[in-house]
Amino acid sequence: MAPPPLLSLRDAAIGFGGPPLFAGLTLHIARGDIACLVGRNGCGKSTLMKLIAGELELDAGERYAEPGLTVAYLAQEPAMTAGTSVFDWVSADIALGRPQATHPRHAVEAALSLFELDGKRDVAGLSGGEQRRAALAQVFVDPPGLLLLDEPTNHLDIATIQWLEGAVQSFRGAALVVSHDRTFLANVTNSILWLEKGRLRRTGQGFGAFDDWCERVLEEEAREAHRLDSRLRDEARWLLRGVTARRRRNQGRLRKLEEMRAARAALLADTGRIRAKIEDGEVRSKLVVEARDIAKRFGPDGADSGGADSDGADTRTIVEGFTTRILRGDRIGIIGPNGAGKTTLLKMLIGELKPDSGHVRVGKALTLAYFDQQRSLLDPKATLKSTLCESGGDLVRVGGSMRHVRGYLKDWLFDPREAEARVATLSGGQGNRLMLAKVLATPSDLLILDEPTNDLDMDTLDLLQGLLADYAGTLIVVSHDRDFLDKTVSSTIVLEGDGRVKEYAGGYADYLIQRPDGPARAAVRPARKGDSRAAPEAPPRARPATRLSYKDRRALDLLPDEIAALEREIAALEAELSDRGLYGADPDRFARAAARLEAAKAELSAAEDRWLILETRREEAEAAQRNRGGAAGATAA
């Protein structure tokens, strides 16, 4: 029998005076539930969390909480008032349902020690990671009965994220989590709540099963709506157009990242061979960064040693004797604990900071685009439109072509009507989206991303990963998002502490396998008694074909219609341009039609390639699923 709920919403509705975000929504959370709440950007996840926390009132329906239940809500952006010490801020008891105003001193001191925080500091001076650790300390000083976590891994390093995974796994109450961190969700959750179009669906499986479950739900709805026949007709039409032959020619694009990882592994395996080839003209033309035996140290006051002898006990070594070579097209990830010096290393690699010893050579005539986690390129007083259109007007240059700013904002999941809104009114996630939109519209051949995934929702992450996969230049990314690294980088540079820096071919999962102590050091904890979740295992070396995301499946459905529309437009433009008298009668019209024809053909080619890639990925994933099913059946037999 199912345990009684700790908290329930029955027939809940809320709309803020307009159309309801949801109506008739029913939800039950019981002890032992570790659920993730997923849904598209703007679907109402944060609103639902605040309703559960009791911070918002329902327009209709009922909220029930078990008598004596305490609820703690870790907000995505906790309010911190300047002039408040970290100790006093953590001391404040934020849990609903507890009478005391502050936590006991000994409990606060223990929490501060656990999260390595100085209680005397002013909260206004904390970094993003320190603010997040302070918020977690406030929540875990005296754990509540129901824990609500909104993007808890933002700004945290991997070691702290793994600690948090263990804390949530062993939590004795119930928890509801909103997060873009797929690895975190897969490791801790035992149920999924999916909020879409005002409807809440639930399954008693962890997030690792979300793609399969989501696909089953959508396929069932497609059958009910009689959409399957249309899909089959589209496939038949594409086969008649000879797509199968083109698909074979595009197989290499789908395996590009794995090939890059194999090439990177070969380079790292033989440093002498790399140096022997450096004078080769082809390699020289591809060189982006070369670092040889670089070192960096800081004095006891945090001052740059500037290369002076600094062997005192208080001297902090960031990098010691690190060598790497980054070539055009490489995708490099950088990971390490907060404060380990990732940004320092990054600045040395791109020539902004001189190493104390060693040599850094940066390729000539590189055009750099830089996303920094402080979002320094954003002016709070500017509008979204003026941020993207610095020269005025309504057009922004993206990938060599001009786009209307409202359309480009829509690509980045903004409401086009927000174009005149001030940057200061944006949330953290919206600010990151705007910053990414600005940086990725900038022509570059070296793209630097410093913690790009903080505050982003899964839809934006899917969009970002797709854009980076198509980026022709070199990428260097600092991130603590393990899933993002696994899907994005061909090599990972790890700051291991005490100046030790080492590069591993592949993403984060590959690093776990290759490091000297192997996967045993990974944060693997047994599941709680009675919990259906398996303990997270070290990721395998060979990763199975990845199922399409909801966004990609949606694109696969819509692309045939978009392609057909482009074909009709191209035919009409060609017919118009075939009029021999057009140029003499209206040269401007002829020029506009010719330019649009060229653009439409490019859009058609890109759309066809996109369809081919997605369709091939879908087929590969289905084939892998069938193979796994066949293997399971054989084992059972």
C-alpha cells in the first residue's frame, strides 16, 4: 500500500489574473519520494514549487500538508541582504512549520564547517559558488520533512555536487528537485513529474528513464491524434527523393565527436611525436594554443608571484609543468574544484595572463568570443534589443546572415515582445540565455565558455549543445555539468590540486575511467533500503546511441513541412527570376529575389541535413534499443 502523502495539491489552479498556467492539477508527495520536476521553459515549474512551499496562494483547489510537516525551499536565486554575515544568514530558519526563528549556534557552526564557509564574511562578498553553498548550509542545518530544491547544482563544483547527491540519496523525508543537471537527476531521483501544457504526468521511475517514458507517452498521444500515418507518408516521400543515399554520406557527421576524441587521445599518447610535428606547415596553420611547461603561483595575500621565487609555506601553486597543444576544431573542457584556478589557467592559455615560467604561444589572427560567468558584456540599463543590435536598427548578424532581432530572441526561447525589456529585469537563466545569444552571434574562430550552463533550463541546454556541435571553430569550456561535458568536449583538462594539471581524451565519463585510481573514486553510494533506484555506476567506456530529446523529436516532425515550404518558395523565386524583363523593369526587385533565392537554398540544404542527422540518430537509437531488448530476452531464456 502506498504511504500517506506528506503534502498534496488537489484540483489546483493559478493564472496571475490571465489564462491559467494550469488548472485541475493534482499532486501527492509521500515520504521517500525523491522526485524531479521537468518541463519546458515557462511551463510553470517555479510557480508550482512556490505553491508547494506555501509562498503562493492557489486561485482554486486545495493545498494539504501533514500536521507538523516542515518544508524548506532552496530558491534558484536566494535573497541575500548586504550587511548580513554568513553566520546570521545561515542561522535563519527558513523552513515552514517550525516555530523557532534561528537554528542553534552549534548546528550552524557545524554546517559552516561542512560547507567550508567563513561565518564572519558579508554575504554580499560571496562568489556564486559560495552563495550556493551557504544556501545549502541553511537548508541542511536542520533537514525538513519536505525539501524543495530549485537548480541546486548551479555554481557548485563536481565534488560538492557529488556530496549533495549523497545527501539527497540518504535524505529521510521527501524531496522535489528542479535541475538542468541530467547526471545529478539520474543519480538521485526515483520518480518524475512532467509538467507540460498545464498537465502534470507522473511515473515511478528515476530521471534516467525519462526519455523512454516521454517517448512512449508522446507516441501514444500521436496514435490517438492519428498523426502516425502522416509521419509514415513523410518517410516514404523522403525515401523516394533518394534520402537513403545521402544519409550514408552523412554518417561521418554523426560520429564527429568520437573521432575527435580518438584523434585527441593519439596526440596525448605521444608527446614527443607531437613536438616533432609542430614545425609542419599544416599543423602550424591549425595551431590555436600551445603551452609548454607552464607554471603559476600566488602569494599568501593572493598576489601574483610574477615569476619570483615563492617557495614559502603560504605560496599557492595553481599550475606546475603543464603542457598541451590545442588545434583548430578541438573541443576542450576544463574542470576542477571551485577556487582551484580554472579561470587562471584559461587566461594563461588565451594569452591574457603571463605564466610564471614556461611558454604559451597563441595562434595568429584568432577572433575570440568569450562568455564569462559574471555576464560582463550585459548592461543592466540596456534593452534586450539594444544588447543584440549594438549599431541600432532591428537586425542582428548571425552566422553571416542578417536576422530580425525578435526572431533571433525567439530562437533563444524569449517572447519576442520582451525585446524592449531591460536587462536588469531578467532572471539569472534569462540573463545567461541573452549572453549566450550575444556571444554566439559574434563571428569567431575561438569560443570560450566559462560556466555556460548555470541557470539554464534543459531546452536551452539542448539548443546550446546543437549550436556547439555545428560550430566550426575551436571551443574551450569550463563547466561542472558532467552530462554537458560528455556531450560536448573531445578532451578534458583536470586541475587535480597542488599544481597538478592533466589532460584526458574524452569527456567527464572518459576521465573517470582513465585517471590513475579509476572509476572507484567516483561518488557511488548504495541505494536506500526499499528504494527501487540502483546505485549510480561508473559510466561505461562505450556509450549507447542516445535517444532524441523532446526538442529534437519535435523538430523531426516539423522539418518535412518546413522543407516543403522552402521548396515551394524556391520554385516561385526561380519562376520570378526566369522573367527576362524583370531586371530591366525593376533591378531592386530582381536583386532582392536573387538574394532571397540564395538564402532559401542555403536554408533548404541546412534543413535537409538537420533532418538526415536527426532521422539517422533516431534509427540508430531504435536499433540499439532492439538489440538491448534482444540481448535481455536471450539472457532470460
